[in-house]
Amino acid sequence: MQKGIIGKKIGMTQIFDEAGKVVPVTVVEAGPCVVVQKKTVENDGYAALQLGYGDVKVQRMNKPMKGHFDKADVACKKTLKEFRLEDCDALNVGDIVKADTFAVGDAIDVVGTSKGKGYAGPIKRHNQHRLKETHGTGPVHRQAGSMGACSSPSRIYKGKGMAGHMGAEQVTVQNLEIVKIDVENNLIAIKGAIPGPKGGIVYIVDSVKA
């Protein structure tokens, strides 16, 4: 990947393209991000840049994190994320990465944390079928039913779709398109939906070419 930035999901809206067609977009406040740390092949075994996003009060930092920001001589940031860029030498510690690092028409991948749904049954969580609700099915028509274990293999196979915590996990949506960029306000309009709630942190990177 060549480009990357940290952002905050603002919400969804729609814009019109040159042909007058409606395009549903998600607006992301992308940056400004500051380079907090620069990793090199000589010292760390790989080349990467650590970006920081979102101001936070110094009082909310513990001593190790405060020392990390003091060493870079940058203000304390709420979110840190490492990006393995191809040309890490182009940026130095303290440099600012803004929304204009991307361009309209770029294909991107967006990584975010999906909305938490709480404890959910197998129908909602894994799209399983329910039993018929007549002829004595009883109060188990939305349950998973028999696991089929019996005496062999006497256990439940790993990966079996069952009830449990749904959502609140990392999700990557690939091959999205940037349709508009507002450099002054650090806003990027991305075609389609991205994971997470309004105000959720997302990471935008170049789409990986096969």
C-alpha cells in the first residue's frame, strides 16, 4: 500500500455526479494525522509510519504514552495506527498527513469496528432457519436444535454456528471509491457504506491490487 490515514465516520448522505445520478456516500473526517514514530528496517526489521489522530488532554495520558509523544515532540493523540507504506522516507516524525493524500477516483479499503448487536441467537447471527411454529414444536423454534454429536464424535465441531456475541469486531470493506474530497475541512466522501457507528474510528488505505 502506498497511502494510509486515520479518520472518523461522520455519517451518510448523497451527492450527485456529473451525469446527475444520485450517489450514496459515507462522509469521513480523514485526519489531520501526525507522524508520531518512524520505523526502519535497520532498527525494527521493517519500514512503517505510526500516525496519530485526535487530540487528547495530557492528564489522560499515562507516563509511558506521554513519554512516547514527548520523544516525538508532538501533541498527545487519542488514536495510534501503524501503516506500512512503500515510501516511508518521504515523511518524517512531526509531519502532517491530510485528506489530500488521496485523490478522487482512488480505490480504497476501509477498516472499522462494526456496531455491537449484543447477545444474538443463531437465526440473527448466522442466518439459520427456524422450525415450524405449529404441531407441538414448543418454545424452541428459534433455537439451534440438536448438534448431532451423540456418542461420536462426542463434541461440537469447531466453528459451529451458535448463539453468542454479535458484532463489535473488525471489519474490512474492500474496493470502495472516493467520489469527493474537501481538503479545507479534511472530509472524504466514500461511495457506499463503511463499518461502524457515527463517530467510530476507521482506517483508510489503498486497495490491494490482486
